[in-house]
Amino acid sequence: MSTSHEPFVATGDIPASPPPSSAVGPIAWVRQNLFSSVSNTVMTLLGIYVIYSLLASVVPWLLLNSVWNASSLQDCRSIDNGACLAVIRERYLQFIYGFYPNEERWRPVVAFVLMLVALWPVLFAGAPRKLLFGSMLYPAVAYWLIWGGTIWGPIAVMAGPIVGIIVYRIVDQVLCRLMDEGIAGILAVSGAVLVTVAWWLFAVAEVDSALAAVLDIGLEPVASDKIGGFLLSLIIGVSGIAGSFPLGIALALGRRSNLIFIKAICTGFIEFIRGVPLITLLFVASVLLQYFLPPGTTFDLILRVVIMVTMFAAAYMAEVIRGGLAALPKGQYEAADALGLDYWKSMRLIILPQALKISIPGIVNTFIGLFKDTTLVIVIGMLDPVGILGPIRADQNWNGIVWELYGFIGIFFFIFCFGMSRYSLYLERKLQTGHR
Amino acid sequence: MAVISNDGDGFRLGMLVYDTRYRSYTIQIFALILFMLAVAWLLDNAITNLALLGKTFSFGFLFETASYDINQRLIDYTSTDTHARAAIVGILNTLLVAFLGCITATIIGVIAGVLRLSNNWLIARLMTIYVEAFRNIPVLIWILITVAVINESLPAPSGFRGADPAASPFLGGMLVLTNRGFYIPAPIWGDMSMAVVAVFLLSIVAMFVFRRWARKRQEATGEILPVLRISLAIFFLPTLLAFFALGMPITLEYPELKGFNFQGGVFMRDSLIGLWLALSLYTGAFTAEIVRAGILSVSKGQSEAAFALGLRPNRTMNLVVLPQALRVIVPPLISQYLNLTKNSSLAIAVGYMDVTGTLGGITMNQTGKAMECILLLMTFYLIASLSISSVMNWYNERVKLRER
């Protein structure tokens, strides 16, 4: 028996037929994600209704019927029934600067641009490292630009650490010949710290006035109560962020230290600050702090508030970083010890880089919280963006305006805080070493 | 050859720096001295300053007449009462808004957190927008906005008047929303009403006893009772029976329009409602993220393993997923409650008289006793937060993984 015909043998691949239109493409996506079941369909319809009603009320109000050109609220209402954005147009400079003198407003702008330059090497790895020295000088420059006065004051303050370092070098050299090296080192460091503090307390004012008498370089001074609006929020927020980060690290290390007394101080401080609302600390800054300083001492309200806000954020920061320190496997600590590193070296080179990386989301959340909390300074009468609402509403032209102003302030804070949270995502991705 | 040289056991000065046994003492004594010097300096300054201003440090002012009014209060108070009583009214107001806020924030947060994980793309995105909007804008602005919404968009009490009113109460007169605040019915406690309350409290106790008994029985015999249904029955039935058997001793007083305003019922001012809503929505956004993280933290293998064991979906949820997710959710949730309580001090911005408004506001300004008032204020918040965090520690201890 033999068959007369050959069996069929395929000569090439049969092309795959396309998937049915219900499995791929936009229709399938809509089916899977929006209408996969009855409850899902109901939720989708509800969602569409919510979006529709939101858009239906906001879009005509904000975009279609809004009024940009008017001199008062009555004018606005007589032109159209939408948002009266003319108030923003007229007052946005006040929102930005508060009552900062008109002709000096270039100074905060320069300070802001310089801040971006100073932040560049801190925030992004690609920047030239040498710029970091510039960033260290930035606080004095910004202070001088915003508050004005002679240039010698900030220079004298910045000279403090330099004086301290010189004292340290000299004392160390001299004492090393006389006694044990370690003790000499400790004495030199404490001497340098004492001299630096003494310089700040007693010498700065004299140096400032002496140099100003010789060579008067300076800007028109601007009083603190003229500073307001977003400028004030940024001053408090940025200096609070810059101060609370190192202080928070120190507190976290102190709380995990083996030295019982140091631990007790740090724990007590952190728990106290975290237990009370920021408002009470602001009350302390505005009415109570002067009681605890030598009679007759007064210093700037903004500075007092910045100190309080920094302490407040540092306590929260310390807890976040402590979480990162605790999350690190014990082997890392033991390995650092086994390498023979001393405490500070092991912290600086092994522990903190990893612990800080773990705690980035928490750290950025604390920063965002701090920035939002700057609005609370209104309760002690400072003119932050919310405080600026008072003078605007007191103006007869704009009496009774609400939503436009709240929306404007809200959008400002949203942009900054949302930006910070996006930056934290970028940082997490960049530092990801792929362990997990 | 290593030679261990031990030149005597004598103590040398260098050991204070190099010997780790002594170095920690050196550092600590140094720090202690500095700390005490700083405290002494601050106290000395405070005493000098108080003396210079002719002030004394005493709490006697608490028992003087307050002579200011508080418009929202839980206990009786008139302007002839003492500052101490005003402070207590404020404390109760703080606790009221914190308590209400914690409940609603939890409800909002759980719903939003679960919906953010929903398969429905649109709903998940909507919830993301809600969470991001509330997390990135200061709570103070949300409080001002909600109060403004109430004041601007709700009808005035006069709108309810006339034959054809522009606005009408909801739920058959039980809920009246005006731009000055909300009115809800007030309970009137008649004769024998305490008996109903007693029955209610007893049935709560009975419910807990029953649940414990049911668990023991399940562990002993393996038989599973319908615990939820029976506990609900114990919760409601005896109270309802007692209520009707005693002839309905508790009645409700409805708010009624008399003259220019509503009378009767419980009046919740616009500031209370606005603060409560804003704090709930704001904290709810944070809670949503906590809930989402908690659910995501339970690995998928856990529920798959439970299904493989033959557990039904709701039993898997109750016995496997929820206990593990709650371990992650509860500690940060409690610290959100703490934040809400502290944020309630922003009441001062909308004129709700909480403890910051009475003790730290009007009392402080009237008496000039800044130091005493702020001290008391801080003590109150510290006690509140320490008690909340001790609850958290107790819970953490209870649910801690017992690892070997």
C-alpha cells in the first residue's frame, strides 16, 4: 500500500491574525478599566458626573466669564459674572513682596535668582562642585540684599567661623608642645567655639560700625514689618529647611547615642516640640522669647519666627532620620566598627548616606509640611500671603472678594509643594542602587 | 614581640580623652554643665525681666472673672465665670472638634485610599487629584475656604421665612443648613430616659462579652458563629425594646424658625462646621495615602495562600489581609490623629473658641499673663499628645511580630 499524494508541509510561517478588537486598542482599554462590571460602570458614570459638574462650574467662572480689567469689585460684577481676576492683576505685586518699598523690589528678585544658583550644586549632581562655596556664602548675601544696611554686618558675621578656625590653628599649635595632643585638640576646639560666639556677640556690631565709618557701602535698610507676601513665606520656609536638616540629623544621632544624658536631652526636646502645635511656639516667639533674654535685648521678629520654625521642623526631621537609622541593618554598623572607623567617620561615610537615602520621602514630606506651616505666622500678625488678604479686603474697592484670592494663594503653594514632592521622586530614582 | 606595657593602674589625664571607658563621662559631664548653665541663664533672665516689668508668676488670675463671651460651648458658661472655666470650655471645644474630625477623617481616608487602588481608571485618578490637592495646600487655606463656602453659598436664616421660602430644611426639618451654622435636633431627656441609657451601656458590655465567648468557643470547638449579626442585634435590640417599652422617654427637639433666627435644637456654628470639614478633608487625604500603603504592603502571596487554603474572599480579608495591613496602617494613622488635634488650634483663624482661642487668646491678652497662659496651653497639648502616643505604643506592643 502506498499513498499517491504527498502530505502537506508548510513552506513558510502563517502570519498571526490580529487580536480581536475587543482585546486591544482603546476600546478594550475602556472596557477593562472603566466598564468591566456593573459596579465599575456605575462608578465611572459617577466620576464623569463629578468631573462634569466641577468643570461646568469652574471653566465658565474662571476662563469664559472672568474679568481682568476693572478697578473695583462693583466694576467686575457689572461687566460679567465670572471671576474678578482684576484684583490679582492689581495686587499681585503686593502678594509677592508685601509692603516692600517699590523702588527696592529688584533686591528680593536678585536674591531669589541667586538662591536658584546657590541651590543648583546642592540639589543636582551634575553641577560643578566648586559652586558649593558660593552656596555657603549665600545666606549672608541674601540677608544683605533683602534687609539692606551696610555690607559690613553680614561680612563680619560670616567672618566669625574664619576667626574661629584661625584661633583653633594657633591654640592647637601652641598647646601641642605643652601637653597631650588630644586634650590640646579639645581645648583648641572649645577655645575656637568660645571665640567665635564671643565674636558674634560682642565684636560684630563694633566691626560693622567701624568699617561703615571708613567705607560706607550699603543698601537702603528695609524694616522687617515691610516684608510680606510670598517673599516672607519663602524667607521663613527656605531658612527653616536649610536649618532644620543639619539640626535634625544632630538630634537623631543624639537620640540614638549611648551617652545617656545627651540622649535624654535630645529625646526630651523632640517629644516636647512634637507634642505642641506650632501656633504655641509662634506665640513663644512673639511674646515670650524676650523674657528669656537679657533685659533690653530685642531682635527681629522674622528671625525669632525662623528660629522657632527651624526647631519645630528639626524635631520632626529627627524622627524621620531616626527611622532611617533604625531601618539600616545592624551589620552595617558592625561592619563600620570592624573597619576601625571611629564614630564620626562611620556615621559620615557608612551610616548616614544610607540612612538619609532611605528617609528621603519622609524628609521631603517634612520640608513640604514646613513650607505649608509658614502660613501660620498670620496668627502673630505677620503679613504672609494669607495676611495680605486683610489689607486687600479692607480696601473699599475689593471689599467682599473671596474665591479669587484664596485660589491664587492655593495655587502658589500647590506649585511649590508639588514641585518638591516631584523632586523627591527624582532623587529616589537617582539614588536607587538596585538592592531591592 | 608585642609588649603590653602597663605602667601602673594610675589614672592619667589623657584617659579622659582617649579611653572609651572615661571619654563618655567627660563628654556627658561637659554637656551637663553647659546645659545647666544655659537653663540657669534663661531662668535668671526670666526672673530679672519679670521683676523689671513688675509682674509676678502666679496662676491666681485663673480664678478671676473672665468677662468675655464664648459663643460655642458644651457646658454652661457666662461672662461672669472665671478664666479657668473659660479654659475648660476651650479644652472641651478642642476635644469636640478633634473627636469629630478623627472619625470623619478616618471614614474619608479609608474610602479614598481604597478607591485610589480601584481598577477603575477614572475613579483612581479622581482620588489622586483629591489627595494631591489637599496634601499640597496649607490646611489654614482649606479652613478659610470651607468657612467661606458655608458663609457665601448657604442661605441666610431669613431665606427660610415666608410662604414660599427660598430654602428649606433637610430630612423633614431635622437638619437646617444656614450660612451662620447648622442646626440639628437636640435630645430631650424625659423621665426614665436614664434607664434606656443604662440598657444601652449594658448591651455594649454584653456585646464584648459575647465576642470574647464566641472566640473562645471557636478555639475550643472550631464552630464559627455569625458574630457580626449577633453583635449588631445585641447592640440595637435591647435599647430599642427598652425605648419603646418605657414609652419613648427620649424625644427630639427640632430647630424652628422664630423671628430672625432659628431657635431650639443644637446649633453648630459656621466656624465649627468649617473647621471640622476642612480638618477632616485635609487629614483624610493623608489617611488615604496611609491606607493605600498599608494595603499595598501585604504581599499578593498572602491572599493567594489564603485562597489556596480554601478561605472565602471575605474571610481572607478578615483573617489574613486586614490584620497584616492594620499593623502598617494604625501607627501612622494615630499620629495623623495627633496632627489633627494640633491643627485644630488653627481654630483661632476663623474665630472658633478652642483652648488656643480662650486661654491662649482672650485670657492671655486680657490678663497679660503670657508666660503662665502659654505654659498651661503647652501642658494641655503635651498631655493630649502623650496620651495619644501611649495608646500607640500599647498597640504597637500588642501587634508586634514575635520573631525568633
